[in-house]
Amino acid sequence: MLNIARAPRSCAELSDGREVTVRPVVADDADATQAFVSGMSAHSRYLRFHVGLVHLPEVVLHQFTDVDQRTTVALVAQAECEEHGSRGTAIVADARYVVDEDGASAEFAIAIDDEWQGVGLGRQLLTQLAAHARSQGIGMLYGDILWGNERMLRLVRSVGAKMRRIEAGVLRAQISVESLVTARAN
């Protein structure tokens, strides 16, 4: 059984040549997570959270960063950046899933900073989530996606997601974990 909390940091190369470090979320990520969410465009925040918000309320921020990596699995992608003359590591993406009570399926969500969209980061994060889900016996990942979220819709369709409308303007993508992991391995 893969323990994601003990998983080493991994480096991922994106289609534009940039690299990110992918690692599990830790409680100390609260400030960086808040900066990540606040730094996203209003449109991207709306596509991810389905509501207009500027920053995460404290209770949600706590839920996002104080995860057990069993029932809630969360990864972040970081990139070296230079801001105001100092070097630091900024979170540029967040990917997570929450296991349903049945233990056989989990709801997933991915958020990517506007400057890092369209370069394969979402696919890499989704694949890592699926690999971990598979090791935990989870057979299906699902996520609710707004109709206007074209990039996410393209991503989930490209990995074979089954789509169904769950309410006006919202589609649910259902992804077979086994199919996604097997396809990426070949």
C-alpha cells in the first residue's frame, strides 16, 4: 500500500520545459496555499470552487492543509520563483481527492495557477492521484466540472471519463482509476 504522506518529492517536466516539484500537502502549507488561491484569477477560482471567493475562509484553509493523506489525499506542485528579489517556492497547483464512505470511490479536484495551465500539469497530477487511489483500492474518481471549464473538460475526456449532467451548468466526470493508471503505464 502506497503511503502518500511518506512519498518522496518528485520532479515533473511540463510540455513547455518548466519543472515542478510534486509533494504531499502538509499543515505548514497554510500560508502558501492561501497565497496560491488568492493569486489565481477570479475566473479560475470560480471554476475550481464554483463560487466567487477571494481567499479561503480559515476553516476551509485548515481542511485543505491539515489532511490525513488517507481519507483526504492532497498534493501540491511547487515551482521555484523569484519575487521582489528573493527566492522562494510557490505553490502553482493543488490536486486532491476525498474518499467516499463506501471506500470504493473518491471525489477529486484540481486547481492550477493561471500561468501554469495548458502545459500538462493537470494530467500529471490526475495520474498521480489515480495511482495512489488504485493502491488504496479505490476504483473510481469523480469530479463536478462547470460547463465553462473547457481545459478540465478536455483533460477528463482525454482520459476516458464518462460524463453526465448533474444540474444546470455542471457535469460530473467519472474516471476509472484502473483504466487511467493502465493507459498511462503503456
